[in-house]
Amino acid sequence: MGSVWDLKPFGKSQEPLINLRYTVAVARIEFNKTYGQIRQQFGVSDGFTAKWSKVYAAHKTLVRTSGSWPKDQIRMRFASISNRPKNVSSPVQDRIRRDVLERRWKYGFEGADRIKGITKVAASTGTINKVLRKAGLMGIPKKRHRNLSYGRYERAIPNDLWHTDFKTWEFDFGTVHTTWIIDDASRYILNARITLETSADIVIDMLGQAIDLYGQPNQLMTDHGTEYYAVNGGKGKSKLDRYCKERGIKHIYARIRHPQTNGKMERTHRSAKEETPYFGTIRTFEDAKQTFMKWIEYHNTDCAHRALGYEIPINVYFAGSMVTDLIRELAE
């Protein structure tokens, strides 16, 4: 039968909801996937899984008697119970429903705000949630994070301030470190490394690559990690300090024990933790590299960020970079 995660009987773009019902049922009945595994992979509720697994099981005798299950019968069985929201009948409303469901099929972790931002559908978040709820795609609500009362800051133009930080991840095969360089104004990830160790040399090499590609920032913000900060009681300069000074980059430090100062990095780490499971299963170091890089591509090119007015980082960065270059030309 092959892998259930790749099973799409009708073509995802044409009948995404029927595909989803059928694939979830096969995952549960034929592949013995748990409700938790299905919930994580597809973003559907346990009730949705139970409902369509029951439909599949009830008509499984067709497979036993004929040796196959014709697609027209699959379509009939899995389209027989409509999930169409009440009073949705106009072509515009049908298109909204289709766009919302196709986006949720593609990225099962996205909520109504992000779906609205990326698809630009003419519907409120309440309407989008209603469509998702009727289709059984609400899943488990995300854990709410504290609304910390501290002043937000936002640089007006790209390359004014970059952030860099690393995060340690524990997997069954061992420890992996991710290091990113992020532009403050756009949230665009300028460079990323997935490694088995961290060091100042890795950060400096990444900075050099980013500068070659995108130009030089005015400032660089880091925390007080040993990769960034002189550890001998704060005396002297770290290797990264010297690198920045030689190039005229001002190296600034986030406040100690105050992660909100470098909040954009903290938010990026949290998003990666919540969303990378949808981009692959990590069993080896190579899996980790591929999965994180897929997520970074999504973050940069296909994710509508609330803090950016639901714009995509790559668009904000390069639109702003054109303005920055023009300002510099006029100043010379």
C-alpha cells in the first residue's frame, strides 16, 4: 500500500477534504497510527479521525470481496456527509472555503490569522475558524504564552540590526545545535547552520557569508553566550567583538536574564519547535538538517507574520533593502 503520509487518491488540489478524510481513515485502520500521530501530522481532531475511520471500516468488505475499492465509490462514501458551513452557497464563499481548506491541508499547524494573512481571503478569522471547525480541522489549541508587558522595538529598515543566537535540541540520536542570523526589520533568516557543536568561528563564518550576500548591518545583537562574549570576567574583547570592530559593526548585547530583549530570536526558536514536526521526522543528523532547512524556507517565503502586518519576510526584506540602497546612494 505504500506510505500513508503520501496517499492522495484524487489529487490534492481538486478534492482536498475527501483526500484528507480517506487518508486519515487509512492511517488509522490500515497503518495503526495513533490518534496523537494523526493529530500531529494532519492537524485534525480525534472526533474527525474516529468518524471517518468508522466510515472506512464499515465499507472495508468491498475491498475483501472485489480486491479493490474503485475511486468513484471512495468519492461517494467520503463525500456523502457534507461539511459545508450553513448558508454558504455563493461562488465567492465557496472559493473562500476552498482556499482556507487547501491552505490548512498544506500546513496543518496554521491558525485562522495566518491563513487569512497568506491567502488574503475576504473573510474574518471567525469565518475561517467556522470553516475549519465544520471540516473537523481545528485540532488542539496552541498553548497560550504570557503576554509580557515590555516595550517592543522595530527597526525601520533592513540591515540596520541583525540578531544571532543558537539553540540546542535533544533527539534520540544525540544533540543538534541551530544557529540563525535574522534581520530585525523583516524577520528574514539571512543565514542558518545546523551543527553538532557551536563556536565563535561558526558564527563569524556565517556572518561573513551573510554580509557577502546581503551587505553589512549597522549593528549585531547577541546574548552573553561564550560564542559571543569574552568570558574572562568581561575583560578584553571576544573574537566576535574584534571581527565586528574591524568591519565597523556595532556589537550590542541583550540584557542578562532578560530574553525579551532578544525576543525575535526567542520567538523564532519557539516557532521552530512548534512547527518543524510538520516538515519531517527527525531520526538522524541528516534528517535534522533537511527538516530545519525546509522550515526555514517556509518561514522566509511562505509564512505571513503578524508582526509584519501578515506580510512575508522575504518580501519585506527585499522591498526595504531597495529603499536602504537608495538612501545610501543619495547620502554619498
